[in-house]
Amino acid sequence: MKMEVRLQKLIAGTGLSSRRKAEMLIVSGRVSVNGRIITELGTKVDPTRDHVKVDGKHLTSAQPFVYLILNKPKNVMSTLDDPGGRTTVKDFLRGVSVRVFPVGRLDFDSEGLMLLTNNGELAQALLHPRYHVPKTYLIKVKGALSNEEISRLERGVKLEDGMTSPSHVKKVRKVEANSWLEITIREGRKHQVKRMLDAVGHPVLKLIRIRMGPLSLGNLEPGEFRFLMDREANALRELIDERMTSVERGEEPATRPKRPIRREGWAKPERSKKFSGKKVKAT
């Protein structure tokens, strides 16, 4: 019985590239099937019978790449082990048979989205400062920021290790003497968001990472995780492909937000769409 799949899907499924880059490989004549160069997108092959080569090398299936999002709770280490015996993100990954590792870190007292994967190349690219992958945080701060203070954050503030790159700041709501903000940055300095808010006189009281690149925390409860859907994993790989291509061409990715900044009043907090797929809760 034949089990045919699209050629670009087969290539992407081995972890060699994203679906989009696989299409580019095909169109540029770098893929052959049974000794014949294939340049037509949509060509179907039977992986159990057909011999596929990319750049003259046989396409081989590596260990499947695994990607998952964890909502890291407060007072949990964002590492796989801790010499002090504190709770780590690994303690919430029961049932995950493949060894995955965190992409970046969140402070011990911070919460929110953490990506874990066994794809080391993609993880390294996501953390590379030249690729400017945006990260968005929902933050509770002491007091309420003025428009001028928000403008300072967006232009960049001077820290002990230099000026920060432009960011995007949105007022969310005010609660008694404190307030909530959303801030998007494209750098990864240590304690950066907390230091930026300290610099304008509004210490952070609570910090939750809600987005990273195309990924969103959604409605995961603290301590819950879920595996990425195919479209999310592809979007992640395609984002990195685009950033790497821009850098190779000498076109630094844009660091300024594209949408206009709202100044008037307090915006309603964004409501995440309910995730309809599998959700796993640690027990």
C-alpha cells in the first residue's frame, strides 16, 4: 500500500529545514527523487520506497524534534536541575519521554511562557541577539507610568551595560496604587525588563512572559504544558529562516514596533484564544 506525502513535508519532517525552506530547496533544484531532480512543488513521494536526496545526500530521519510550551510557575527554577534542590521546570514535564531543554530562562520569581525543545540549532538561533526575536511580558509595576516614562522605555533607557533597543509598551489597567503593562523587547539581557522599569522609577512587582515570537501562552495554567501544533513549529522555524536570511543579506531585522502606540487611557488586556488541543497538567 502506497503512503505518499508531499516532498516538502517529508523534508521538513526530518528536521532538515522548515516547510518554506524545503520548498526553496526543491525549486532551486537541490532535491532529487530516485536520481531525478525535482523542481515542481506538490510532488508526492512514498518514503518507504522512494530514495530522496538533498544536495546529493540521502534524506535520513533524525530523532523527531519536540517542541512544547510550559507555563512556568513563580518560584521555580527555569533549569533542568538545581544543586540546591529547588523545584525546576523538569518537575512539570511528567510523561515527556524525549529529553528537552529550556530555550532561555525566566527569573526564579517570574512566570509564564517557556519553550522547551530538543532542537539545539533552533534554540541557539532563537537566543541569538542578532535575530531580534520579540518577547512580550505582562508586568505589574509600582505606581502608574506617565506618557513621558513610556516614551523613554520605547526609545531606550540607559542601563549599566548600555542603552536598550527600542521597545513597545502598552498600558493594560490600573489597580489601586499599581498598574499593569505589556512590554515587548527584542533583546535578552539579564533581568532586562526589571532593570528598565527600575530605571524609570517603577519597580516590577509581578512579571509574566506571555509571548515569544509567534508563540502565545494562551490559557495554560501555571504548571501546565502542551506540545506545539505543526503550524506553530513551522512558524517558529520560518521566523528564524527569515531572520537568518536578512542578516546574511546585511539587512538587520527591524527593531521598532510597526503599529502605532496608544497613549490615551488604559487598554483592555488582550484575551488569548482558548487552545483546543491537548493540554497536560503535572500531578
